[in-house]
Amino acid sequence: SELYSNDFPLVDITVIADDEIMKHRRMAVLELLQKHIRQRDLADLLEQLVTLLLEGYTTQEQLVSVINYMLQAGESHDPTALLNTLALRMPQHEEALMTIAEKLRLEGEERGIQKGIQLGEQRGIQLGEQRGIQLGEQRGIQLGEQRGIQLGVQKGIQLGEQKGRKEEAIKIARTMLASGLDRTTVMKMTGLSEDELAQIRH
């Protein structure tokens, strides 16, 4: 009870020099990412990340969680190229990194397909409305029903994506807690609420 009733110290990681962070062993990767996650292209951290990851303090599961966190919360002009470079520099983790890269590629394709469907729908609706004027109310009702079905499918996909992101955030949080990161920092980094974090068993 003493642990939860007393104040605990918080560290502002943004004021700690990168060279100092590099000495923090198991926590160094997370601290470095937390410090720079929104400040610059993560490719700029490549050398430091490779150095830390090659030291062997990070398990494969932690690596996957760290990479997923980078891709979700960070900025990178070309995330696939970043993953490919990491895989070349760290052949022992190549399979895990290429699995993430393939998932990223498929998600990109899916987003492209959805965008194509959306643009096609817009054009189709536009043409359909013109045609509907010519054909009358019956054709308009038919197009309205189709649009309702399409919107329902889109909403279902959107809800599925949100659930997937939440599950990934919980997985990342579990790894961070297991690594010894305090709950406040984990909530800040993953966007999970205190109640959601309380349900995680690590």
C-alpha cells in the first residue's frame, strides 16, 4: 500500500541526452523512441536503434512490439524501407521484420483498394444520379439501397480496424509493463486508459 500512497518520481526523458540514454541497456530502446517518436523521421534514429538492438537486451517479442509502436505512433517517410534496412543490419531478426513489412504492404494495398472503391462509388453515384433523373424514382431507390449497403460495409471495416489498433496497443502495453516501464508512461505512450491498463495481466 505504501507504493500506491506515496508520490513517485517522473523523469522527463526529453531532457536526457541521447548518449546517456544509450547507456540504459534494456530501457534504452523505449526511452529513445519515447523521446523522438514525434520529433523527426525515425529513419534518423536507425544507427542508434541498430546499435541498441544488436546489444541483445531486446527479445524478439519486444522487438515486434517496439517496431509496431514505431509504425503506429512515429513518423517515417518510407516505413517499408526502414524495415528492410533493419532486416539487413540485423539478420537474426529478419523474419520478424519482414513479416511486419509484408503486413504493412498488405495494409497499404487494402487502403488503396478502399480508396479506389470510394472514388469509384463517388463517380458511380454521380453518374447514377444523372441516370436516376432520366429513369425516375425507382432507379434512385435502388441506388440508395446500394449506397446503404456500401456504407454498412465501410463502417464494419472501420470498426474492425479500430479494434485491431486497440488490441495492438494492449499488446505493446503488456510488453512495456513487463519491461519495467511505469504505468503512467505506458498510458501516455499507448493511449490506453487506466481502466484498460488495469485489465492487462503481464
